[in-house]
Amino acid sequence: MSVTETSPSTAPTVQLRLARIPADGLYEGHRLLRRTPDGWQERPYEHVEIVPQAATIGAEVRGVDLARPLRAAVREELNRALLEWKVLFFRGQHLSSAHQRDFARNWGELETNPLLERGDSDEVVRFDKGAGAPPSFENVWHTDVTFRERPAMGAVLQLREIPPFGGDTMWADMAAAYDNLPHAVRARIDGAVAEHDFLPGFRRFYAPERLAGLQDAFPPVTHPVVRRHPETGRRMLFVNTSFTTRIVGLEQAESDRLLRLLFQQAHVPEFQVRFRWQAGDVAFWDNRATQHYAVADYGDARRVAERVAIAGDRPY
């Protein structure tokens, strides 16, 4: 039996319709999920137990009482775990505000945020939501206080009262978000600078006269669109919906289009971890490497949290 080949000149031409190009830049299929940077040295944890919660971000830490002073070896392992997993979870700690502050101080001086409600000290921010409280403004993907020249290095959050359902918090790995951008987009934003301002995140909560005074205290600042982590050297996307207003040097319309694409990267489930709280649980996250989102799905139920933030450095 012979087979007759069709010559290339007579082969039928197949016409394919153009594929849809996602407007948000979120392409389906395989994603690069690197938990650690190149050259990372894997070592066992000898003083704490690390239980991963997602592929690249989020781990529960067992075997440590945060109310006690940290031994140097435990602090070193917790810092290594923070760099590896970006957010750490500690179940059932029930810390006093003083213990929460003492734990956070293992990573540096604490910062205050005059735009948020205080707890029992200037360093403690209290989020008391539901049951007639003012509406929440944490249910948007954001990195804390990037409207400051030196945004927070990290934060320690404890849930004191949980609603009967809902109230989870989500974190997104912004190193994975950067890794998975198309090469052309990465080439465009490496070296770019963006402006950050407190107004987009806070203007709906203050009267105009109060905002005018705050604008003098918190003028816009600029940060790199892609920052390098000061401890690992890893590149991370460093723009967020709450505070990034424009990319310097671009027309506003072009800047808006590019920022919309970059903002959407935090929405990819493969880059996220979601934590379901119990009263007394603590989360400690690297604010340099993540965005987070407090899910406001608990209706009029009450949710009470307290947060302590650690002062950071200037992004580069």
C-alpha cells in the first residue's frame, strides 16, 4: 500500500481565529512557583516545626510560645522561615498587647500610623469591625503604608474576637507575581518608578479639612515598581491598588493601563494563601514581599484584631 504525500504547494491552508488576549494579563496554564530565590540554601528547622500552607507562601509554625522571650536560635529560624514563606501563622497564642509588641521588636523598632485607630498604646492599631462599627477598608489587595518613604518591614496581627463565619485574611506572594509577568512587561517595569499617596486608600474616611492637613504631613513619595528584597535580593512587584497612583514618566492613561495589569497579579490564586482565624491566632508577615486582603464577608458580626507594625527601610 502506498501513501501519496501532499506537496507543500498544494496543502490546504488552515485559518484560525485570533485568540483572545486577556485584558488583565492573567494567562491560564502553567505558572512558575519558586518559593525561594536562586542560591537559597535549604536547611532543616531544628527549633520550630514548619507546616506549609501553600506552594510559595504561608506556613504554620508550631513549637514556639510567642509570649516568652525568643532564644537567638529560635529567632534566627523564624526569620529564615519568614524569608522563605513570607507569612507565618501561630495558632492559639492569646498574647497580651505587651507580649505582641515585645515579639515584634525582635525585628526592629515599631512604627505608628496616625491614620488608624489606636489600641492600648501608640504602636497597636485596633480593627474593631461589624456590630455598628464604621465600614471596613482592608478588603482590597494592598501593601501597608507604601505612602511613606520607609514602608513597614512587617506586621504582627492577632485576632482577639472572630465572627461566627468568614473574616479570613489572604496574602499574595509578590515575588511569584513578578516572576510570572511576560518578559516584555518585566523589561518595561525594571527600573521604573511609581508614585504612592495615602489619598486613594483614606480619602473616603475623612472630611476635606482633615485631609488637607494630612496631605501636608504625608506628601506623595516614589518607590521602584520592582523592588529588591534587602535580605534575599529577590525581585518583587511593589505597586498596590490602595496607594500607587501613577508610573513616573508615562502619560496618565498609559500609566493607568499598565498599573491595572500589575495590580491584577495579586489576584492569581496560585500566588496566594488564605488563613481561617481562630481567636488568639497570630500572623506575622513580610510587608516587603506580600500584599494582603481582609475578607469582609461576615456581615454585621463583630471581628476584632490588633496589629503591630515594624519600621522598614527605603525600597530600592
